[in-house]
Amino acid sequence: MKTEEAAQRARTPAHIRAVGLSKSYVQRAPFSHKKFAIDALLDVQLEVSPATLTALVGESGSGKSTLARCLAMLEKPDCGEIWFEGKEISRSGSWELAWLRPKIQMIHQDSAGALNPRFTAAQVIAEPLEIQRRESGPKLRSRVCELMEEVGLPANWADRRPLELSGGQRQRLAIARAIALKPAFLILDESLSGLDLSTQAQILNLLLDLQKAHSLTYLLISHDLSLVEQVADFVAVMHQGRMVEHGAGQDIFGSPRHAHTRELLGSVRLVESAFRAAQAGGQQ
Ligand SMILES: Nc1ncnc2c1ncn2[C@@H]1O[C@H](COP(=O)(O)OP(=O)(O)OP(=O)(O)O)[C@@H](O)[C@H]1O
Ligand SMILES: [Mg+2]
């Protein structure tokens, strides 16, 4: 997305907005009973515009997954606000959560761990529809087939269990389950990591097609900055629990302002050039 187009999108009301989010955890020191607090999020601000892809990057332990869990209402922040579709949701009660849960979905890296291994593919996809009482009987079966087709899984695999699928196929299954309730906002927490490059590209294309077809808003957490550079409309950079930089992808990659962003990009360029040099050496 071009910088002006990104600026235009940024002016539209945010789909989801975090204001001053903080969250700390108590951890135990190794080999001791002493406890100490870790600030996983410190006064984090983030705005994600509708139907855009924002990439959330930062070194390991910088707070990306904690922020994702807070936005998905899987954890409560200690303080701050989360606005979704114009409503403040961080202190939602069970009624509001029932309205919210289907709209915000999260897909993890390890779909094998996230999907019930005893369920068949059809049961995995049908479960949220049954819980929310959206469909039943033949309508439910045909919706499950429709979803399998949409993510590129053959309908005759409906009886396979998650562990009988490859990593890429399992990720397709996790995506079918996540979109079953027609969410508006999808959080992809390293959903492409651990897949080989060609499977990664296929799953990424599937996600981009789904985004276009359903006007989805994405928050993509990734350590792969080359991939982020290709697909992100906006990039948000975290460092030690703080949001240190947030802007259009072109601007962040073209002229990073924060020293930590420059450091992150520098290390990627270094790996890329070392890889190219190693490839050139191998070809001689
Ligand atoms: N449930 C928890 N209990 C205690 N500490 C936690 C918990 N979850 C996260 N933390 C701590 O909070 C900090 C941020 O963790 P988080 O998982 O959000 O980082 P991350 O940026 O997602 O890292 P990675 O890229 O490795 O996934 C880390 O120091 C982590 O140890
Ligand atoms: Mg994480």
C-alpha cells in the first residue's frame, strides 16, 4: 500500500484501538522462591484500520503475544482501554463477550496444539457454529463443506483428525474454524512460522484472498521481516513492552525512526546478505 493510501486509511476510524495498555506478570526467579514482576506491556497505543493488514514485530519477549491476547479478550490488561467497532471492550462482562468472541479470532503458530486431536476436521469446524447456535443439521453440514472448500481442503477429508494432516493442511483447518463465525478481525500469531517456504506462500495467499473476500482486518505477528515488507499496510514495532514505532509499511522500511527498528532491520539485511553470499559461494 502506498504511503498516501495508508495515510488515507489511517484517517478512517480505527477498527480496533489500544489506548495506554499495560500488563505485568509475576514470575519466579530461577532456583529460588523470590518473585518479581515483568512488564509485558507498558502504556501501549495501537490503531488498526478496517480491512488493512498491520504487522506487529519486535524481538522475542517484547510483548507481541501478550498484546494479541489482550486484544482478543483472552486476557485482561491491568490498565488501559481497548476500543473495537466504536465500543470500549476491555472490561466487558459475559454478555458483551458473547457478542465479541465471534468477531475477534486468533490463529496460533502451533495449530496441532490448538485443535482438539480427538475431533475430526468437520467437528473442529462445526464446534464454534454449534456453540454459538448458528447452524444445525443439514445446514451445519453444508456450511462445514463450504468452509473446507473455501480454505482449500477437500470435502472428503472431513473425517480426518488434525494429526492426520500436514502442518499446512492443519493451518487451513485452523483458518476454516476461525472464519466459521464470520469474524471481522483476525490475529495471526506467527501462524506462518514453522511451515516450509512454498506452504507459507500458499497459506499467505489464502489469507490475503480471504481478507479481500470478507474485508477482514488482520494483525499479523511475525519475525519474518522480508514477508512483513511484502504484505503489511502498516507496521507496529515493539521493544521491551513498549510500542516504539507505528506507521505505513513503506515508511517504516524506508526510513525507520526508532533506533530499535533500525537495529531489527539491520540484522535482517545482514542475514539476507550473508545468505546471498553463501548461495553465491555455493554456486562457484
Ligand atoms: N503467562 C505469563 N506468565 C508470566 N510471564 C509471562 C506470561 N506471558 C508472557 N510473559 C512474559 O511477558 C513477556 C512478553 O511475552 P510475550 O509472549 O508477549 O512476548 P513475544 O513478543 O510474543 O515473544 P515471542 O516473539 O518469543 O513469541 C516475556 O518476558 C514473557 O516471559
Ligand atoms: Mg509470541
